[in-house]
Amino acid sequence: MRQLVVLSMVLLSAINVTPQGFLPQGFGLNQVPILNSYSDQQLDGSFQYGYETGNGIQVQSQGVLKPIPVVRPDGVGTSLALVQSGSYSYPSPDGTIIEVRWTADENGFHPQIIRSPAAPVPVVPSPVQVARGLPGEFRFRRVARVK
């Protein structure tokens, strides 16, 4: 009897499970398209990349290797540091565009945040209501078929 109860519980749970139940919530729903993207990696270590999404997010970054002075036990020398700069922007829930421009070099990370007011929403008049069907002069009449 106990085995029958366990088997029926397993079968009922298998019936109630959908393929969506195995995915994280929201996965695959409301996917945002990539409208534009580029990427370029050079042999000298420099690079640049960027992309733009359908929901208004824009990202771009570039980097180069820069020689910087380094104090070593045997004297002063140089070493290579990756210096990067870039920006990203996204629309906030209230429509304001948030943009962050940044640099990252031997002196650290330096962001600059810029808030742009939301673009004004154009006022579009409501569409003219069109009467259902065609006016009388445009209606077709049934014509008897000749056999």
C-alpha cells in the first residue's frame, strides 16, 4: 500500500511539472535583442568592443598597454599596465538616461556619472474611429449567377 502511495505521488508530481518549471524565473521570456556589436583584439594587447541592446543599453570599451615606471630593488624600470576607458548607458525606470564614463589606469578606477533627462514624449492624437464596414456606395451587391 505504501509503495502505491509513493508511486502515485511521483506520477502526480511528474504530471504537474512543466518544462518551464526547470528554468529560472523569467529565463527565455522578454529576451532583449542585440542591435549592434563589435569587437577587435590586436596582437599588441590593445582592444575595443561595444554593443547596443534593444532596451536602450549601450556599452563600449577600449584598452591599450602602457609602459609605467616601477621601482625595483635593483633600480627603476618599466612595466606594462593595461589602461582602459569606456562608457555604458541605460534608461532608468523613470526614463532618465544614466551614462557612466570611466577610465581605469595605474592610478585606479575613475567613473563619471551623467544623468540626461528623459526625452519628451510626443503627443499623438488618438486615431480616428472608422465606422465598421464600408459605406453604402462601396458595398457589393449579390448578383445572381447564371448557369
